[in-house]
Amino acid sequence: MTPEVTVTTSSRIELAAGKITPSGDSLQVELIQPGGSPPAVLITWPAAPSVTNTDPRGLATVAAAVVRVLAEAQARLTKIRRQQG
């Protein structure tokens, strides 16, 4: 008797992505819907540390960029959930 093999697929939907530092570091947020498992949100941060200047406005600009990307992702996720019922 041959054992059953379960094949699952995973879909990824980009919810938002954007540059968060002047040097080009970016943040990406995806909705992952694996077959047979609950959906999850994947947040991909820069692979290396991000550096900005010591001017408080520089740090505020990075923080605002991160918040913009996350807010866009949250809005898109809400829209997707409403469409799915």
C-alpha cells in the first residue's frame, strides 16, 4: 500500500512595500495563505542593520515610513478580508 502524499500550495499576496531609509532599505508585508494552515502576515525587514543620521527628524522620517508601509498593509488586508466575506 502506498502512503498518501498531501501537496499543499501557498499563495502570497503583497500587501505593501516601500523604502524606509534614505539609503534604500525597504520593508515588505505579505499575506501568506498556505493550503491546510491558517493565513499569516509575513513582514520582511532589511537584511542588514539600517543606519540614519542623528538628527531627530531623520529618525522620525524612518519611523513615519515604517508606519506608512504597515498602515497600507493593514488597509489592504482589511479590504481582502471584506472581499472574502
